[in-house]
Amino acid sequence: MSRIDSSVEVVLIDDDPHLRQALSQTLELAGLNILSLSEATGLPARIERDWPGVVVSDIRMQGIDGLQLLEQLHARDNELPVLLITGHGDVPLAVQAMRSGAYDFLEKPFASDALLDSVRRALALRRLVLDNRSLRLALSDRQQLSARLVGLSPPILRLREQIGALAATRADVLILGETGAGKEVVARALHDLSSRRSGPFVAINAGALAESVVESELFGHEPGAFTGAQKRRIGKFEFANGGTLFLDEIESMSLDVQVKLLRLLQERVVERMGANQQIPLDIRVIAATKEDLRHAADQGRFRADLYYRLNVATLRIPPLRERGDDSLVLFQHFADAAGQRHGLPAHPLLPGQRAMLLRHPWPGNVRELQNAAERFALGLELELEPDEPDESANRPAGGLSEQVEQFERSLIAAELTRPHGSLRSLAQALGLPRKTLHDKLRKHGLSFGGADEHE
């Protein structure tokens, strides 16, 4: 059964055809888009939770009556306005329905203006409710992204904006990033912030699959499709139907498998090995690579047509060495989390350790940093990989004053990742007067997200 279109503003249900026609004309002459029905059976299943309209229904009807309809609709969305039409003898019943959450009731006979006024007020209330939901969802999404992609540097702020914009679309996405940069974290964020969040998220590393099983893993197979195929197998694409499939290290796929993937992306169907039936897919594909696929295509190692099909919505994850003070912010975040997980007290970073973290190039990116923070939280000595580039290449630029400014900013940025309910609490933790802290936040382009205090 089809969903109610979002352009429909009023669903009108009444089993009296003459009254239904008269009420429909009244609402349509007022410029409203109406769906007129003779019964309510099956209607609740057709209405999405965030449908922007209202329902006007008679109480006395065959099938499910107005009170049953109210109960079923509010089980899906208890803020959906439902207006009930009653006969004179049904007024006590309508009062009971109002207590159960009906928006309004109209006693027959009623003036057309009374119906229009009630419907317009209900529509205004519905718009307000949906606007508030949208704002709460947007705030929740931003908080989720900030918690998953920790950092205050311009590159990570830009990445969070891009994820927020793409998550709401149906577009497939190609993620570019070095090993350990957080490609799966970004893919999960795209899924969890999308309308597919209630569907499956299926992650598969193409580079970890043997060539002999990759097609069976991705597309599935029927019994007898090849030697050893004794029973049907549902592939990852089919298993992810209704949700998102994350395909990491896509550059490692053979050219033959790339052909099948291209067809799947274009036609949105999958065909199990050894079968003739095409299975329709409602799926979003997020691919990830650490290689330059254009360069791989030029070398003949990656299909150019697949590259151009994927290279529509692209997200680049900046390596940690390009994220400035985020190394300190992330280190403190992971160390605090590890300390809480192991029930250990927090260890403060010494100035020399902070400088070491800022100088380190982090070839393993966030994964390497997280491991270092875990060891630090356990009380082990802070040791980083020794294969750093030339020391002078990683030394902070500028003279002493510039280095002091950079270090000051990193200290404040790291403290901003800790929970502080007020600016006063943050100032006390840093040992600064509030006015001084205000000035330094402004100077370094940082912002405090907690509740400010005005004294």
C-alpha cells in the first residue's frame, strides 16, 4: 500500500459520501490539498511519522472507527493532530477522545468556517512540531559527529560539515584516506545520520578476502554454483538491503569483480552466482580507498568507468599531520576514555610530552595515536615510533613567541575536550581569569560550547 504523499495536507475520512464531498469541497476551496477516503482501514500504515498533515475523521464508521484510528495513529506518532467529527449523541465519546489525545472535535452540524479554523490551527501546530523535531535532530547529529570525529582544526570541521550534508542524500560516497585515518568511522557516521539508520550497516574489507571467495562473499551463490557450493549463500550486498554497505580497500578488487560492482551501482540489482534471478536492491554503497584511483585507472589496475561512477560524492579524510593541534585534543580524548574504561586516574601530560605529540608525524594516523594514548593511560612510558622524518621538518615554525602561541592554543584546545558545564569551570581548570580566557579563545579562534555564566 502506497504512502501518503507529503503534499497532502488533510486526510478526510467519512463513510457518508454526501458529507465527504461537501467537506472536501470546503477544504479544497480554501486551497488545501485533500485526500478523501470512505474508510480508515490500513490508513495508519500509510502515514510516515513525520508526515506534515492532519487527519479529519468521523467517529462512527465501518471497519475501524475514529477512536480506533486515533489510537493506531498515535501509536506511530503521538503528536499527529487528529480532528474528530461527531453526532450529537457522541459528544461524551468525543470528550473521552480529547482526553486520549485528539486535537479537536466538531459536533454535527457545524459551520464550514469552524472546520477550516480548526484544520488551519492543527496544520500550524504540526509545522511547529516538525520544525522542533528537525532542530533537535540537527543538534543531535552535530553532537554525534563531534563525539565521533574529535577535533577543532579547520580540516576536521570542514569534514564534519560535508558528512552532515551528504548523510541526508541517497548518493553513494567514495572516502579517501590514509591507513588509520578513520574511514570506517566516517562511513558509520554517514549511515547513522541518514534515513537508513534503522537498516543494516555491513562492512567488508575487500583487501582481506581471498580472490577465490570474493564474488561469493559480495554477491552470494546458489547450490552447485561451483565446486564445494553445497547450499545457498546470501552475499553482503543482498544482506545490506535497506541499509548501507561499506566496501573498504576497493582498489584491491580484481577487474572482473569491478565490472560486476559497476553494474550493481548502475542497475541496483544483484544476481547470485549460479542464478538467473535478479534481486532488486535498496542500498547505499560507501567505498573507501587509500590509493589514488585515477592514477590506478591510468595504469590499468582500476576500471576508469567505475572510478568515474564512484567519484561523484567524495570525502577526503585529512591525515593527522595536517590537523595541527588535533593530535593533542585526540590524545587527551582517547587517554581519558581509556582511563575510565580501566578505572584508572587521569595522567596529566607534561610540557615535553605535549611537544613530542605535536612534533610526531603520525604515519599511522588516528589509529597509531589511539594506541599511544591507551598505553599512556595504563601508566606506561609515552613512546612513539622512532622512524620520524628529519627533526627540523617537524619543528614548530616561527620564533619563540610563535611557538609559545601555538603551545598555548594547544593547551586550551585540549582542555576544551574535557566536560565543563560553564566557562568559569574551564577558566579554573586552566588557572585563568574569565576575561583573560575570553580574550584567548577569541585570539586563537576557539569557542566554548557549554553554558556561559553572566555575573
